[in-house]
Amino acid sequence: MAVVLSISGSPSPTSRTARLLRHLDGQLALRGHDIVPLDVRALPAEALTGADPGHPAIVEVAGLLARADGVVIGTPVYKAAYSGLLKSLLDLLPQYALTGKTVLPLATGGTTAHVLAIDYALRPVLSSMGATHITPGWFLLDRDITATPDGGITLEPAAAEPLTQVVEQFSAALERATLLASPS
């Protein structure tokens, strides 16, 4: 199956966004995909703020992207846009780092006023980076994600069902892309 790089753009060590991604990683693994989790906040600060795309940590992330068939990108929404931490990483990656990739954008936030952040802030950047197929993304309200003591999450049923559908669409798109890319 496909290799999926799962990127959390949250700066918080107790992030619901990161926990959501790790939850979805499990769902994708159950569908047979190989998952590589990446929390941008774990990268060295000098790699993200030094404006050096040749920094070893950034080169490593670019290599992970090159090997991935698909990418899940999750971010909290701050002031109607994706996180500055995620922006720092995306700015340092090669211009067409997402060429040939199927991408699932996800966002979390405190109000439905930010629901369009995926389509108006994140999707254009992903497209400009050459993403071959950006599947429908999903926005989850913070209040629909409850952190559990074991590091996981519980999702409100009204949020869980459509999210599962989005993940299924992403998985199916990955499978189609993998079949098309395979030699006959």
C-alpha cells in the first residue's frame, strides 16, 4: 500500500490537532498504509527560523516527502490561517515538494468562523507546491475533540462520521494513484 507522511503543524505539545492526526494514522494503518508521523514542533527551531533549506532537518523532511505517496497535513487555525509553524516548514521545502502526492488537509479551531481556512489559506499553498490531488479536507471544532489520559482522543459522533468518510476518500484516492503509478 501507500506510504503516508502525516504532518502536524501544531506548536503545542498537548495539541488536539496532533492527537487527531495520530488517531487518523491508526485508521489509515488499518487500511494497509504505512504511516510516517511528523510533528513540526519537534524539528529544531534553528531549522525552521534560519531560512536554510539545506539544514539537515529540512533535508530529512524533504526526503520523507519524496518517499511518500500521500500526505496528511493537520493544523490548528489561528487568526483565520494555518499555523505559522507549518508555514515556516512549507516555506523551506522545495517549491514542488508535493508533486505526485495525494494530500488530505485537516484543520482544527475554536469557531466555525474559521471553517474556510482550509480552502482559502492552506489549499492554495498545497496546490502551488505541486500536489497532484488534494482531497476534500475537513475542519473540526476543538470542542468535538476530547483528549484522553492515554494520549488519544474521543470524537463527538457528529464529527467522527464525516471525518471517517474524508479519510476513506483519501485512502481510496491513494489506492487509485498507487495503481496508476504501478508498472503494468
